[in-house]
Amino acid sequence: MELTWLMRLRIAAAMAIGVVLIGILAWPLAALDDPLGPVRAGNITPAGATTLAILAALANFIAYLVCWPYGREIGPLAAPSGLAVWAIRSGSMAQLMQQNPAFSQRQAIFAVLKWEPIFWLAIVAAGFAGVILGQRLLPTQNPAESEQEHKSNSKNYLNPLIGLAGSGLIALFCITILAQDIGMADNTVGMVLGQPAVGQIVFAILVSFGLAAFVVKRYLNVSYLWPIIAGCLITLFAISIYARANVLEHLAQRWPAMFFSNAAISILPVQMVAFGTLGSITGYWLAVRYKYRREHKAE
């Protein structure tokens, strides 16, 4: 379970495959009218979405083969790494609000955005299909860790549900703290927060989901799939609570477009899902490694 230099090379190779296939070669699929504008699922045509899903599966499949016999563990990093490039190259939520300054426009935008994570989650899921295909063609022995996890989860069906809710709450709490720019008091909503820089968003999401996945793996022994799904629900929950009609109307009337009532709604869905997936996978394997080292230290 030690992270050897060869394992690090495998991880870098898997991520590089996704970066090249999706992050660079598939970038035109984002179909941005403004090259500096925000990446949105609505800008991608049905044909583009199909192509993106195929590329996600292909990226993970190639990563599985390249990283064999650890393809099952490392392969899933490829597709979200490619989406992460899109998330970094994308414009910000503040730019989207500047393009839609009126209250009715912002309300319509958020009504669509709260469901958009489902699209990006579907792309990540297509990537997992590539790993499954790789396992069929070039199977590996399941590690003891996976067998132990399967046995534990089969005895407690509540753990995944608790893991889903718990990881979502942990990630949302941490993002609210970490993904902050300048804050200013407001009599109506309490405080408004400026649009965080993309680097801060990346850091906040990776750390938040990494911690969430670590905790639910450590104490509930559940897969990183549940924190990944929670990333989809966080945007829905945050927009439903912090982008209500009265709040958006107040912000549109009193504050510039770069200010939001909560840090979570200043993050684009592609950013939340891409870096949430990478953070969840990382946190999960850190928990596995932590457990391994503790057990062997005790011996």
C-alpha cells in the first residue's frame, strides 16, 4: 500500500490520458460562444454529449490497461482529470451573472444549473463503464480491501445512505469555509461573499471531498461512489437554499454580479463534479492507506 514511484507514474499516466483526450482534444465540444465564458452542459449539443461520454469511457479504458494490474484503482481518475481541465479553463459563475444581470434571468439560470450536475455525473459514470470493460477484457484479482468492504457493506445497507448524506454535509460545510473571497455584511442575507478565484475553488473542493471520502471510508467503510454522488446533490441543495427567489432579487438589486449569498453557489457544476470526483477518490485511498499503516504498525 506504499505509494512507490512506479505507482505515482501510473497515477500521472492515468490523469494525463484524460487530460489529453478530454481536456485538450475534446475542448471544442464545450462550444463556447465566448472563449472565456463559463462551461455549461447546455452549450453542448446532443452529438457532443455522446462524443464526450464515449471519450470518457475510452479514457478510463486506456488508463485501466496502462495502469494494470492496478487499473481498477487508478483508471477512474482519467475522465474527471479531463473534465478538471475544462473546469479550470472555464469562466466563472460571476461572469455568468454579469451576462444575466436581471433577477428573472438569474432565476432562470439557477433553475437550470441546479440540475446540471446530473449531466457531468453521467459523463463520470461513462468513464466507469470504461473501467468495467477493462476488467472484463483483462481481469485482476480483487484486493483483500475490496473483499472486506463488500462483506461489510452487505451486512449494513444503511452505511451507503449515511455515507451519502454525511459526505454531502461534510463537503458542503468545508466548501462554505474554504471557498471564500471577500465577505461583506448584509442586513437581508447576513453576509455576501465575492467570487473565489479558480485556484481557491479547486483547493476547496479537493480538500472538502477528500476529507468527506476519508471520513465515510474510515468510519462507515463505504465506496468513494457515495461522496461522488453527493457532489451532485450539493449543488441542488445549495441552489435551492441559497438562491431562492427573494435572495436572488435582493442580490440583483443591491450587489454586483460577483457577490453570492453562499460560497457553494459561486461554483460551476462542472467544477463541483470534476474536482469532487478527484477529491473523493483521493480521500478514499488515503483512508485505505491510513488503515493499512495502522494495522501494520500495530504488528
